[in-house]
Amino acid sequence: MSSNEGVRADWATKDFYQVLGVKKDASAEEIKKAYRKLARDNHPDSNPGDTAKHDTFKQVAEAYDVVGDPERRKKYDEVRAAYSSGGFGFPQGGFGGGFDVSDLFGDRARGGGGGGGFSDLFGDMFGGGTRARTQPRPQRGADVETTATIGFTEAMDGVTISLRLTSDAPCPTCSGTGGKPGTKPHICTECEGAGFVVVSAGGAFSMNETCPACGGRQLVYDEPCPTCHGSGRGTSARSIQARIPAGVRDGQRIRLKGKGGAGENGGPAGDLFVTVKVRPHKIFGRTGDNLTLDVPVAFDEAALGAEIKIPTLGGAPVTLKIPAGTPNGRTFRVRGKGARRRDGTNGDLLATVDVQVPAVLDSEAREAVEAYRAATVGKPLRANLFEGGGA
């Protein structure tokens, strides 16, 4: 009989209700209350150096881990009932009378490949039978972070880019097992093949943490891999094609599912997170889903009105009608010429008038401006600045 099977037989004879000091038909609340009191009274932090209380604390935690969970408690009760009645090959009342404990586990305990019966029931209850406990559980790959810089127009239209990634990956020498190639593993004695250990979280609470001895792999090797020194990890360099969606903003974080680090033991790959940096455009800007554009307008166009052509990003120019008397800084909206939204529609183009004052006038233009000044001399622009006196 293997050490795992011996442990399971030991579990079958433990009365977890007695350990917690409750009746078999105790409610879940009564079990929780009893566990908290016992855990608090026997906690290692409160009883330094008291080995007996430390052992009691472990027994209480083990008991609550089973009967404190409704599903496990149900299966545990079935196991106890089978044990007391002699079911699954148990002799009634215990293991006396020449009983061979190997009978408990059927052909598997005798070196055969069979299963079923009590062993399978325990396998369901405590996380898998002999084969399940020696099979490392799948682990999801690590998420990977990177940064990509694209052009303004590429951000508007969407683009496929090539990324060179270096990420955490299973060691190529040992394929992530952590053991020297050619050597055989054995079940981790620290976590008994569970992949995790129960540790104190302060007070009456405890929590599961990845086993420090096996790193959650459930198996350990006496001879570590010479490349990764037993960690099972290495690095992987690879190139991937990543699609950046249309309308992406500067600084936006894009998630590419399944493009991160490779998983272990059949586990899924992690995700790739790309932070996008967008280079500025020489004439266009962006506010939310709208593009912005400063449009130079001559004085006469603003004063008398005009129709002018303005560019759009990646499209044909459009005609913008400037009404007579348009002030400097007025913004016009050209619908549907902005950035792409998630729903497939587009934002708008916001064109802001920038009235230009000529730095140099020829004689003809100067005469025209002086004539304009003479015509408006009786209409001072700043009269309202002096309304209300000197208050």
C-alpha cells in the first residue's frame, strides 16, 4: 500500500465532529462557531512553544476543511457510514481481525490498474484518486505587458503590428517539471500532493497558499533541473501579430486574450496587454471620439462670409460654409468625420476658425483697410469697457 493510500485509510477512521466537539447533526453555523473558538484557543501565534496546541490547531483546521464544506461533509458522512457498516471492504468496527488494508483500495493497492469503490469516493472528496493526485494540475500562463507606438492615422483606421515578446515560459530543458531529465518525481511530502498548504491568516482564520516546496506542481524531484535549478521556469522570445482596433486612444490598454505566456500541464495561455502610444498628427488633434482642426480664415472671409475647403483625415475634402460676421475662435461641426467608435459609428470633426491678420499689406490692400477704418470711425469697439464709471 502506498503512503497516499495509507493516509486515506487514516482519514477514514477520523471523527472530525469529535475533533470540533459538535454532534454529527450540528448545523453549519454551529460547526463554524466551534471551529473559530478552537482555532482561536489553539492558534500558534497565541501559544508560542506549545506543541500540543499547535497539533490541535492543525487537527481542527483539517476537520473544518472537510465538515465545514457542505459538499465535502456530505461525502465524508457517506464514507463514515460505509466504514461503520463494513462497506467497501471495511470490517465492522475497525481494522482488526486480520483485515488487510490493501483490500480497501482494490486492485490498485496490489499493483493493478483497477479503481472504484472506496478509493474513488475518497478521490472525489479530497481532490482526486491516486492517479489524480499524482497528475500535476493545469496552470494558466502569465500575463504579459508591452508597449507599442503607432501613427495617428493608424490609430484612426486600425492596424496590425508585429510585436517581439520576451515572457516567462516553461524551462525548455525539463519542460517545466523542475526535475533533471530522465529522473522520476515523487509526491510532495509538504502538501501531500495537493499543491497548496493551509497557513494562518491571523486570528481564527486560515487560507490556502501555493506549496513552497513544489511550487504548486504537486510533484518534486530529488535531482533538480540543471538549467532552471528546479524552478521549472525559463524565458521565451517570440514574434506575434497583434491587431490594434480602429479608434484606439493614446495611452489606451488593449487586451489580447491568450497571447501571453504559455500555460503549464495543459493550462491556458495568459493574456497580452498592449499599452498604445499614438504619435501626434501635424494638423489634426483629438478630443474623445472627435477630431479637431484649426482652420485659417482671412479677415474678409470672416467679415463677408465664404465657402472654404477643409481636409478630412483619410477622406475627401469637405466644404465649410463661413457665415458673414464669424468671430475668431468659432467652432463648426462636420458630422461623421471623426474617430471610429466601438459601435462602428464615427465621431465628428470640430473645425475652429482662426482669423488671420496679415503681417504685411501692399499699397492697394492698405488703402482698402484705411477706407474701412474711415467708414467705421464712429463705432468704437471698446466703449463698453468704460461703462459704469470708475467703480
